[in-house]
Amino acid sequence: MGAALLAVAALMLAYAAYAVLIGLSSADIAQLGGTGLVSVNCPTADPCQVDQVTWTISSLAPFRVTAVNVKWTPASSASSASYTVYVTLYDGSNNIVGSGSATQSGSSSSVTTSVSVSPVSPYTSIDPKDVYKVEIVIVQTAF
């Protein structure tokens, strides 16, 4: 019998909680929207890959990395298509040595995007001996 009384009391509390009316207009509600799950497509032609990375080195000693040349094929050949190629260089401790970005138009064939890189503090130049890893990010910026 005690359990039944406890259950009735709990139902009465629940009913009281739902009896509160909140009056708001849509102007009082912050706007919200969402896409749901959407696949992220690679901006390079299938298969999704960078074909080759080469280096541009200064012509006078001390020799330093001045650009990274990224060979790849854009996913779109449309003349209106535009991409930004980002390059980040890392040292042996995964600290950023330098970075840069460059834009690239769409193309139906392979392109080489030359990305000028600038040193990141505390580096004052990008010594080849300090570059252990390279990260390439390609973003489509126009269709």
C-alpha cells in the first residue's frame, strides 16, 4: 500500500510540472538550422590524393625552403571553380616551422600549386634540416 501511495504522489508531482505554460513568440526564440548528416567530398579528383610534393629552395646560401609545390588534380574542371591549398611544415617535435597558402583554379588535368611558405616564430627562416613533416589541406572555395 505504501508503494501505491508513493506512486500516486510521484504522478501528482509529474502532472504539476507539466501544467506550467510558457508563453513565447517566435521572435523570442533564437534561430537554429542544421544540415543533418552530409558527406564531405574530397576536393581532388578520384582517388582523393596529392600526387607529389616538391620543394623550392632559395638560390643563395644559406639555403632555405621558400615554397612547397603540390601536384594534384582538382575535382572540378569548371573555370569558376577555385581552391585554396594550405601547407604546414613541422619539425621533429611536431612544432610548426612554417606555413602558407595559395589559390588554384579548377582544371581537368593535373596542376602544380606553388605555395610560398613563411617561417613561424621562433624560426626566422625555414632550414631544410628542420622540416620533418608536411601537411597539405585543400579546400574548395568556389564551385
